[in-house]
Amino acid sequence: MTGGLRVRRSTYIHCMYPITRTIPPNAVILDARPRAQYETGHIAGAMHADPDRQLAAPHDPRIGGRHPLPPIEQWTKQLGEWGIGPETTVIVYDDTLGANAAARAWWMLRAIGHENVAVLDGGLRAASEPLEIAEPQPKSRALYPATRWLRNVVEMNDVDALRKDPNWKVLDVRSAERYRGETEPIDPIAGHIPGALNLPFMQNVEAGGFFKDAHSLRAQYEQFLGDTPVERLIVHCGSGVTACHTLLALEAAGLDGASLYVGSWSEWCRNEMPRVP
């Protein structure tokens, strides 16, 4: 889909093969920004991955939060429409350090077993060539051959039980201000899940906006986890999107196996669940 896009530095987070400076020429590139932003200019050859319509299936936020996962059949159909198969290299980007929806697209691909998917480190600003307006025509293909989500996902009642278990940790990756309940710009009620600990996703990046190196990320999360195995870590945010930024950072650090609470605070706060404050 692209003629070997160049980017400004060691560019994209990938946990399965070495980082490179050139995106492969046959890669599928997905722009995970809102539609209006995509239409003002995007990386050449990039197709739009709508955060609300294609990376989620919103309905009642009391059930699954603001960005519930789409049915697996809907997701595999969409991948086929983008021309993505098991052998395809996929590069995803947004303009918020991967935290808007690029990491969510990454997680959704990894969650059906797709190996060759990466998030552009530094986001759109890492691209070193002019943007384009024209929307490419995908080379559609059959449904992606997957029938279920393979990565760990927990439901609201699971979180309610496990937050009380000292052998588990619940991680809230929202800003410290939202965690403490001092502000809530999106959901109707401020606060956090009782027992949840806070490590904002912005701690995954350096001052310049690029991901910390794998050694630094591993040290950060080993300190957070302590004696808790990563397989007993539940990660959440406001609606299951920025939590994927932390799941990406964990995998980059070689710490794979944490669970995603997709509904996150947007589901929790709309139900009769305990909360702090």
C-alpha cells in the first residue's frame, strides 16, 4: 500500500521483529484518527480506521462502556475489506502518541493472533514526507480467518471480584487527576475503581513523545507489579482504548499476558458499582 515510507527515527514499536527505519512497501497502513482529521491529510496509502465505527461497536455504555469491542465477525470482515490477511504487515498510527486508537487497533489485531502489526512510534509527526488527501482503494479480500478473541479480556463482575484479591492488581492508566476524581471530562461521574492503582499511560513515553526503550519500560512495570505476575494484571482506562497503549508497552517490555477490561471506567461508573471518592 506504500512505496517504502520513511520516518524520522527508529520508528515503530514492534514486539516480534527488529525495529526498522522503512515501512515495508507492501504493508497496509491504518490511520486511527477521527474521520475529519484523516480527511485533512494522511500518510500516503493510509486507509481510515474509525475509532468509533470500526474499532468499536458502541451501543449502551452501561453494557461494555463507550468503546465495546465489535463482534468478531464484524472485525474479521473489516480486516478483509482493508486487504489484511495473516501474512500482511500492518502499521497503525494516530496523532496522540498511539494512545487515541492506534494501540487499540494493534491490540485488536494481536488479539486474533496477528503477528505483523506495529504502532508508529511518535505518531503522525514521525512521518517525513508530505501528507495526501486522496483516499486509497483497498485491495479487498476474504474474511480474516479468525473466530474468537485470543487475548485476555475481563468483564465488570470479574474486576469487582479480583480487585479484592491480593494476588491480583488492577491498573488504571488514566491521568492522575481523573483517577483521583478531581476532573472528569468525558464520563458522567468522576473517581476510580476501589483498589485500582494508577500509572498513567503517558509514563510509557519520553519527554519527546516517543516510547521509552524496552529496558526502561520493563523496569517501570516490574517495579509496579512487584511480586504480582503480569498474568494477574488487569488494565483499564476510560473506555478500553488508552489501556491498549499500556498493553503495547508491556509487550514491548517482554511482559505479555495482562488482561484488558474493555468497559473500563465508562461502564463501571454507569452501574451500581463501588467507587472512590
